[in-house]
Amino acid sequence: MLKVPEMKPVQRIQANLLAKAERRALTWMCARLPAWVTPDVLTALGLAGAVMIFAGYALSAIHPVWLWAVVGGFVVHWFGDSLDGSLARFRQIERPDFGYFIDHSTDGLANLLILAGLGLSPFVRLDIALFALAGYLLLSIHAFLAARVVGELRLSYLAAGPTELRLALIAVTLAMFAFGALPVTDTGLTAFDLIVGFVGVVMVILFVVQTLVTTRSLTLK
């Protein structure tokens, strides 16, 4: 019979560039949110932001003005996704198992919506967008496994976390609106294909490296 290892106390590791400034901003907002705004409401709001992003990217095939819906969707997604857990901790109403399960489940769905929407836009090929999604999900799998096995939940890599990725995607989206698809001569690709594909490759490499590092640390115990 398969023996499931006991869950260790989880230490959150968040070393992204904006972590401290973002934490101060989130604490400030938590203190000012009305009582009817609950962590569950914010989780749903974050998912609604991901739906906005999906729709904006997909509809940009009709007209690039829809890319502004993408920018707005990223703001809504950040607000809901970043504040739900922060508000629960601020009000001391945490539900650790429920929150962990729902938060990461909705994150997975949101990431699928964002990358699939990007792949349905005229700027990035669907296969390249889904490759980037695979890289992101591999890193997520590593983070969840490490939380279970070594008690560390890594929320950032190379000084970048979800907030930095959202800002990068906003910058890329604005470049799409300003410059169009930017085709790369004789390749059938756009400049945005290369950017998204490169990010996907980096995430896959990070997954492999982090897996080897964790494996080595476990063998030395």
C-alpha cells in the first residue's frame, strides 16, 4: 500500500522584486475593504479577471482595441488573486486546507484561460502559448511537491513571481496594440511567439534544475 508522507509545516518563499512593496499595499487595502468583501468573493473576482483576459485576447482577432480588456483583466485578476489569502490572514479567518485547495485550483484554471486566450489571439501561436502554459504548470507541480516533501512553497523564481509576470504580460499586450503582430521574416512566427516561447523554455529549464536540486537535498538526508 502506498504510504503518503506526512505534511510538513509549509514555509512560503517569496523573493520577487516587488514582494515587500506589494505586501505593504495589500495590507493597506485589507484594512480598508468593507465587511461584505470576503476571501471567497475575491477568489471569484480573480477568476473573473482571467475570463476577461481570455475574452480580450480572443476578440483581438477581430480588433486590437480588445487588448485593453486584457489590461483591465490583469488588474482585476491581480486584485482578486493577491488579496484573497491576504484578507483571510488579515482578518484571522484562514481555512488552510480549503484555501490552499481552492486558491491553487483556481490559479490553474486562470492560467489556462490566460495562455489559451493568448494562443487564440493573432499575435501568438496556440502551440507556443500552450508550451508556455506547460512550463508554468511544471513549476507549479514542483512547488506543490516541494511543499509536501520539504515543507517549502516557492512563490517566485529568478526574482520574479506572479505579479512580475502580470506586469510583463501587460507590457507585451501594450506592445501588441502599439506595433501589431511584428512578423519575423521567413519564419512564420511573430516577435511575440519568440518572447512567449523563450519564457516557456526558461520555465522548463527551471523545473529541471529545481527538481535536480531538491532530489540532491533529499538524497543527502
